[in-house]
Amino acid sequence: MRKQHLAFAKTVIAVAILALLFPSFAAEENHKPCLHQAKIRPMDGVTRTAFVATVRYADPDGDVPAKVEVSVDNIAYPMKLVKGRAEDGIYRARLTLPPGEHSYYFYTEDARGLSERYPRYGAKYGPFVGKRKSYNRQAILTNGGVHFEYGTDRSIYTWTVHYRDRDEYRPPRAVRVVVDGIIHKMKLHKGTPNNGIYLYQAILPAGPHAYYFVATDGDGDCITHPRHGFLRGPEVAEELNTPPRLADNRIIPPAGSHRTKYAYTVHYRDEDFDAPSIALVYVDDIPHAMKLTASKPYAGLYIYRTHLHVGYNHDYYFHFEDGRGGVCRYPERGGFHGPVVTR
């Protein structure tokens, strides 16, 4: 009996050695099948649309498939050979789908049990199915905020938000920020209209503030960020204001006839970079608005031109305000004399 077991063991070892030396003695290796040209068309439709899934199955060993399927939302639909041979051909399935956003992948097994999946992991997005009109994938607002959270009423605050819409065929109708209940339109700062950062800049009065973002996509749907409520900020403090200063007043020319046109000029300067909200010259106690003629509004030359009646007793003074409580009268009391007007 021991001799028989020994003879069987020697036979097994000999077969193993022959299989290593001569591969033809071993069992033939099985290769995985391949999936090519996998797709579903169209990607957009309605509940009445017939969606067509196609894929090419090819097996290196010439094995026919045990199954070829397309899985939509994890529901498997069998596919049928429509072109070529079973081991190398095009498979197809016609689908009707409920409304909504779907995802899909393809799966196959050959006759000897090896399988393949496309994509290898996860799923591809689509189709997108509407009830009576094309399905609208809702846009998304993210990363919304304000720079900076703290500052003064002289600071410039910047609101930004990222708008993303996967339906890229139509740009948004509007992207807005609502600050303290007031709607402000935002402008595209970076990226594309359907995948970009939108921006709005402004100064704010002292006090606490709040804001939120709202967008209308190309199909008219409304999106907000945050989805509920609002965001707080910025906290704005009042900055002390420095009154403006006036200097270097002139009348050009200082004397002339009643036909001469006289120019009143004065230099305005504000350390807080405030342009004047009021810029007046009082000629014989009658106020006249002055206009910027050179340099910048907060540091420039202002002018008023007029004709005057004959007289030696004309006088004038200037009154400017910066819009933030700063007032400058020049001179502080009384007035300047001139011009002398003759016939």
C-alpha cells in the first residue's frame, strides 16, 4: 500500500515539472474581457425619451459573454448583441428613465467567470431627465464671504462667492449679494460665467452688518448661500474725520470791465480722501456751485466763472463740506474783496 502512495506522489511531481517546462501541459490562462466605446445617448431628455446604452465587448480568448449589462442607479439592464460576433461585438439596450439626475456603469462576465466593469470604480453622471422639459441641474453657490470682517467706515469691503453650474450651455441671469436688505449685482472676477468667482465692493457705515448671496441660473431657478438665514459681518467702526482745507484763492483777472468773465478759483484738500459734497463760492452773498478743473476731487483746483456788474465793493468767500461732517469756510470770517469792475 505504501508503494502505491509513493508511486502516486512521484506521478504528481512529474506532471507538475512537465507543466512548468512545457506550458501546453498546463491549463490555458483566462484573460479578462474588455469594454470599449461605452456610452449612453442622449445625455439630456424627458421621460418620453428613449435612451440608448451601447458598449463594445471584446474577449482576448474568444470567450462569449455570460452577461453584458448597463446599470443605471444600481439597477441592471441586460444588453443584446446588435453588431459583430458574440465574443467581439456591439451590445445595446434601450432605456426609459424616471425624471431626475442619474448615474451609470457597464458590467460584463465572460463564460469562464472573469468580469470587467466600466468605469472600474464609481459611476458616470447622467442621463439627466426632465418631466416635460430638459432637466435643470441646479447651480451651486459656495465659499461666500466678505473681506474683511472688521474695519472702519473708510475701508473698502469685498464680497466674493463661487458660482458653479454644470449646465454650461447658459450663463447665470444674475449673481447678487444682499447687504442689510439691499440687493447689489456682482461682477465676474475670475473663471468662466458658469464656474467662476463673483465680486462686489463697497464702503459701509459704522455698525454691525449682515449679508447673503442669491443667484438665478440660466433656466430661471433661484439659489441662495447660505441656504437658510444669513451671514454676519463686517463689524464697522467709525473713523475720526479730518475737516477739509482751502487755500490759494484767486480771481482771474483781479480787475476788468463789466464785459469781462471772471474766474474764482480755490484749492481743496482733504486728508481722508473725501471729495466735497458741497463746493460753493458766495459772490456778494449769492452762492454758486464750483467745479473741479484740475487734479483729483479730494485734492484739486475748483473754479467758478461769471460776469459782474460795475462796482468797487464786490466780495466773496468759499464754503466746502466733505460729506462726513467736515466743514470749511474760507476765510473763517468776513470775505475777500474783489474784483474791481469798471465800464
